[in-house]
Amino acid sequence: MANRHLSRSIVLQTLFEWDFLLPDKKEGGLDIKETLKRNLKEFAPGFEDDTFVFTLIEQVLKKHKVIDEIIEKAAPDWPLDKISIIDRNILRIGLTELLFGDRKEVPPKVAINEAIELAKTFGGENSSKFVNGVLGAVYKEIGEPGKEQISKKKKEQEPVDITKLPVEKKGGAIVYAEKDGQTLFALVHDVFGYWTLSKGGISEGQNEEEATVGKIKEEIGLDIKIEEKLGENEYVASHPQKGKILKKVVYFLAKSEYKELVLKESTGLDNARWFALSSIPELRIYNDIIPLIAKAIEIISKKSR
């Protein structure tokens, strides 16, 4: 089997050239396959038939638009065009493997570590730290797959003291409506591929319910009426510049008149839809949201009896 790290290095070199000579920057663009073959021949003779290289670069190019949206969400203080070409394409490689690769072939931790090694080798002084921060934030958002495989050394590290972390508060709601005798639920789809709940930030001193009503109106265009509080979730997230942050999210059950959802333009969301109860089990939903939906369904069922 070809050396995977060297293969990723060749992919990075080729993406660097592709990014530098994008069609909107220079007429004619770049023949990506011919460039890849040239780089393989020059930097890795004997690897010309490396299937991994061709598969990886094809995936990166196919998914690069959604990957770029994820980078913008995970590193909100860094516009994409302000990230160096090397770091930008290391992130594209790492996120493609992390989110769309075969986890049996390339486990999530391997995808992250390989990207960090590329950053150490080809990036600037702070590249590895930046890449680690972005990929770590995304890894946390998708539920830390493979977390149980973390080494004993990692488990023995001193736990984070959450009382000393900066807090970011959000408010969200399970929004439902009645249409033709059927209960429908409004969900939003994020760029990580999950259906989740509409939510938004709560500023210092804001009323939780009022802030949540306003944020959902802003995000999906619904006028909601909050019926009761469902619960709270909190978790530690990694921000590429700010470090670890304690996110606290309060969730409510809310009702709305049925109307078409109007999704606000956002780098973090790409769809919003109503779903019947029977459709929800088939959706890809974050684990911490499922108990909230179950509780909401129970409450709504009791009201309809």
C-alpha cells in the first residue's frame, strides 16, 4: 500500500496549484488530473497508480463548496480568503476525510492527526494549532465519533474546569404546527449533514424566551408561541481562536401557525423543512436532541387526548 501521508502531501500540492489558478483568477484554470499525475511522477515515483490519491482529490473537489461553508462556520473570525492557501487546503483534505470518508479505513482521529501533520510540515508557525482548532470544533459538533478509542493517556489528562470557561448562551425550540389534522415539526439542516432545531444566541441580560422567539423568527420566519421549557444542554466546544467555550442551550416547546419556512441565508444551515412525526426516526439527528423531541411528542400527545 502506498504511504498515505505522502499521498496526502501530493494531494495538498495539487490542490495548492488548483486553488492558486482557479478559473475566476486566471483564464483557463488547471487540468487537475494531469497536474496530479505530474506531481505523483515528480514527488512520488512509483505511486502513479495510487488509487487513494485519485479518490481523495476527487472527493475534495466534489465536496469543496460544502466543506468551505463548514470552515466558515467553524472559524467565523477567519473569512475563507484570509486563510492561507496551504491551511485552507489542509482543512479541505482533513474535513473531507473526517466527514465523508470511510471511517473504517480512516478513523476520525487519524484524519485529524494527518491534517495536523501536514500543517506542521507545510504550513506556517501557527498552522497546526489553527488546523487542530477547526477540525476539533467540527469533530465535537458531529458527536465525537470514535471517542471511545481515545488512548489511556488522553483519558488520564486533567479534566477541563468548566467553571472557568467563557459561556455562550443559546435558545432553541421544537416548533410544531397542525395541518390537515396532522402534527408537523419544523427542523433545520446544518452543513454537517444533521437535521436539528432552530436556535440563536442569547445576549447578556436578555430574557431567554423573548430572545428565542426573536431568533427563530429571524432564522426560519415563524412567529412562535412558547408553551413550556423542555430542558437544557451544555457542552464544551473548541473555538479555533478563543479556545474552549462552554455552550449552554435552553430548549422550549413552541407552537406556530403552519406556513412555508423561509431560511435566513447562513453559512451554518442549508435547508429548513416541516416533517411529520412518522418521518423523524429516519432523519440524521444529534443524539442530545432526540430526548427533547421525545419529550415534546409526549407533551403534545397528552394535549390532544
